[in-house]
Amino acid sequence: MNPQRSLSARAWIDLLTIALLWGGSFAAISVALDGTGPHWIVAWRCLGAFAILMLYIRLRGLSLPRDGRTWGGFLALGIFNNAVPFTLITWAEITVPSGLASIINASTAIFGVVIAALVFADERLTPRRLAGVLVGFAGVVIVIGPSLLGDLDLTSLSQLALVAAALSYAASGPIGRRVGRGLAAPVVAAGMLGCSTVVTILVALMTEGAPSMPDATGMAAIAYLAVPSTAVAYLIYYRLMAVAGAGNASLVTLLVAPIAVLLGALMLNEVLPLRAFAGFAAIGVGLLILDGRILSLFTRSRPA
């Protein structure tokens, strides 16, 4: 049996760095929306991240593949892991506070477990994992509020869009697992972002027309989304997965939302309802049940 991978001090630094970068993206989106349409924010984000990753793989002596099948995979990954969720989250933040958006986004790992169980035989939904999924789903319902469908308005639709974004992220997991076989992770990320750049620019041109120049604050927010929050975060995340494993890397999901909530309160004066924190607590418990390591500690401690 292979030994359980643990988080070294370097891995913990990587984990916290990713959480900070991704946590800051929600506030950055709110800032960018002050002067730029949501579709162009997403297009600039993908384009900037693609440029940085292309520079990185060139410096590493890597190159993009040339076969059409791989690029078809990159396109699917770019749509489900970038274009769709980036667009839904950015549009939703027109009416939803950034902190609340990050809490709903934390359900990505919950949805990911269900989708992976449907696709892969080696990721079955065991009773423990099913319990974690159900607790996590309950957290999502608490965050959104049970009266959502009874009083459907723009804010309600935005919250549903955030759930759809989490589902899209989750669906990208199996796609990435298949597309990434035999390829260096930075190459996969660059190919994915190249495809999502083309898609999002076309969508932005069709929906918002030619881009208008944002002010200095808006440009800084978009630059943050493109470089630290997307390109740099991807590189660190893939390195973390290589040394600590996918299970340990998934713990970042528990760290992003608290950071985003704190930044939303400090930078944007956001105040969230109590149900948002109660729901996030339930999502967090669900993720810990899915992870299983906390429960195993109690199991080991029981006398024989």
C-alpha cells in the first residue's frame, strides 16, 4: 500500500498562497465590474493568463501539441474550466457580494465528487462520501436560502448562476483527467486558456461590442485576475498536486472562501447574512467528511 502523502512546510505555503490568490479574485471581479462589462473582464483575464503561461512553457523548453484530438480536449476544458464558470461568476457578482459568491463556489468539490463517481469506476460514492455530499448540499441550500425559487429575482438568478459555475468547474475535473494524460501540466493549462481566450473574446464581441478602456483601478483588477489569480495560481496548484496529491490540494477549497469573505468586508464593506456563514460551515463539514482523514483519527483512537 502506498503511504499517505502529507503536507510539508513548503506544501502548506503553496496551499495558503493559492488560497490568497483565488480568494482575492472575487473582490477583484467586483472592482473590475465598476467600469468593464463582465464578458470583457473574462476575455482579458483568459488572454492575459494565456500570454503568461505561453511565456513560461517557452522558457521551460516545452511546446504545445499539434494534433486535433488533444486540442478538442483543450477546447472542452477551456469551456468548462474557464469560459463558463468565469463568465457566470463575473456576471453574478453584479448583484451578489463577492464573499457570498466565494462561499457558493466552495461547493465545487462537493459536485466534483458526484460527477467523478458517475464517470470513473475508481471514484465510487461510498457511504462516507455520500454522507459528505449530502451535508455539503445542505450547506448550499442554507447559503442560498430555501425561499429562493419562491421569490425569483435577479439576485436569485445570480446565486443559481454561481451554483452552475460550481457544477461547470466540477465537470471539468474528469475532462482534465483525460486530456492531461502524458502532457506536462503547464502545457495543458496553456492549451486550455488558449481555447478559452478565443471563445470568450468572440462572446464579448457579440454581447458587449468593442471593449472600452477601463480606468487604472479597473485595469489593475483585471491584471490581478489574469496574472496572479489565474496564471501563477495554476502553476503553483499543479506543483502542489505533484508533491502533495490531489486530496491534499483540494483542501484549498476550505481556505478560499474565508479569505474572500474577509477581503470583501475590508475592501468592499460587504456584510453577509448569518445563513451564509452557517451554510459555509456545513459545506466545510461535508468536505471534511469527504476527505476522511479527520474521521480516521477518531477511528484509530478508539480502544480495540
